[in-house]
Amino acid sequence: MKILLFISGLGNGGAERVFMRLLKYLSDAGHEVELISATSKGSLQYDQNPNIKILGAHFGYLSFLKYFKYVRRSQPDVVIATLSSAIFTASLAKFFLARDSHKLVCRIANVYQKPGSLLNGISLFFQKISLTIADGVICNSKATMKSVSSLLYMDVSSFKYQIINNPVLDDDYQEKRQVLRDRYPARSGKPKVFVFIGRFVPQKRVGHAIKAFAKAVDKMPNSQLIIVGDGPEKSYAIDLINKYQIADKVDLLDYCNDIPKLLTKSDCLINTSEFEGFGNVFVEGLAYCDNLISYRSDGGALELLPSTKAVLVPNGDINKMSDSIIGVFKQDNASFLATKEYLENFTASNVGRKYMEFIDGVVTISDEENII
């Protein structure tokens, strides 16, 4: 089949990395696959893969004409769209094209939230209209699927849908993990390194991570916090770091091109998100880091972590988060956070196979309808 993966931009976020893995898996499986980005935003645009195409729109919602022309010219069998603007654009294009021109699968990457403004309310309305046009819907977690029902007021049984977790790990992650552990063994006397990974947006609550670390730092004289991310709240994060006078203990990185290496060299991953649709970083932390502390938040934290050795603290409780950080600092023993069998659920081949089965099901159902 000819498959297009359509996304609004090529930043280094979870949805973008999911599509990069699907691009490789589906291509290796023998399909003709292209990853289409509405805009030229994001560091992944510099990837040398010839099957990545940039439409060059200024914003995702303004890419309709470019996308419409591209789809009409390339005539794909299936389009998989993810993130709000790409989903809306792909659905609108399918509405104006012939009904059987191609099959559209919408991938919901995050938990829909109650609209806090008129603009957000309009966006949710557009998403609902978009899903009624789609031939199939994939959600990356139970929480994501629940939000489709409760926030968009949609009966999910009215369309073909499936919950498919994200492909986060390479198939050879076990070998890669062992190589990294051999290269960067734990050493007594070195600083204990805590790492936070996430965009500087309200959902991620980077301020909670900084405050929790600042409360604990007096009891952790040999410690460091690494924050990886960028976004509109970066200046707020810097102000907090200066306010608590921990600038000498905190390193800010806009981007990291080797998360497994960073996590292997760190002692603990901390997550303070208000919610996560899935949370790729949870799986990466389970695979490569010795400790993981997270708020007991909706979405990935409650679905992925309870069956592991990760530490869950009450959602939003900065004091408990700080206490847990101190607990990790004081301990010396560490063990794998999750079993191999559990982590295999999130490898590129296992998840990619589920995507392919879902796509085959969408095409088969549509073909049967046409025959009838």
C-alpha cells in the first residue's frame, strides 16, 4: 500500500518520534510510505530520510491547500494523521475529495481537556467533525479514548477504533541498554543526577519539578537536576531556578538527541505532568533509568506505571515529590524497573504490527462496503 503519515510539524515531541518509527517500520515491511509535515518547524526536519516531505505552510491549520494538492497528486491508499491541526486538515481534504479516494485514520495523541476559552471550544468542535469523516481512529491510551467519548460527546462504537500504545523502543533496545550500562557504570561518590524531560508548557508543570528539587537540595549536597525541553514557560523556569538559588545545581538543555544515553547516565527520571495521553518518556525511563518518580496523574502514569517499580506520588503534591527525590538520593541499590516481557509491548515491531493490522481492517471493511 501507499501510506502517508501526516503531522503538523517535526519537533522532537512524542507524536513526531512515533511517526518516525512508523515510517521505518512500514517502509521495512514493504509499503510505500511518506511522512508529510505541514510546516518546516522542528529539529527533525533535518533528518536526511528522503521519504520525509515538508509542505512549508506557516501554521498547521493553514496547510490545507498544499496538503490537498499533495494528496490529490500522490493518490495514497491510506493517510494516518496525528495532532489537532493535521487531523482537521486531513479530514477536510477527504471531505472534498471522492469518498473512496483514500482511507483516513486519525491518531489521537493526547487527552482532550475541557475548553478553557472560546478558541479551545471551537478546536474541540473541529476535532469532533474531523472524526466523523475518518474511516478509523487510533488512541494511544485508555485515557485518550475516554476523552474522545466524554469531551467530544462521541459514541466510539460508531466508528472503527482501537487503543494502540506508542512504539517507543527499538527492537534491539535490550542490547543497546546493556552497551550503555557497560559504558556508563554506576559509580559511588559521583553526583546523583535527576532528569526532567518535557516541553515547557502548563501540562508538564516544570515548576513543580524545580520546586521539589529545590526543597530537597539541602539534604542532597552532591546532586544535579537536568531539565530537557523548550517552550513558552522557559523564562518562568529560569526565574524559579534563580529564585531558589539553585542555578549551580541545574542544567537546562533545549534538546537531547540521545535520550537513552542521558537516562542511563542519570539516577532518576522525574515527571510532574498534570496528565499524559501516553507518555513516551515513561517507557524510556522504565527501559534505561534505575529510578522513576511520577505524579499519579491521568493517562500514561496510571496506565503504564502501576505494574512496575516506579514510584507514584499524589498528583500535584510537591512535598511528596521532594521526599521521594530524597529517598532516591539516599539509596544505593538499583534494579530494572520493568520486565523484558512488559517492555516488549512498546517495541517498534510489536506496535507497528498492530498499526498494520488496524490499517488492513479499515481497508477491508471499506472494500466490503463498496462491494455491498
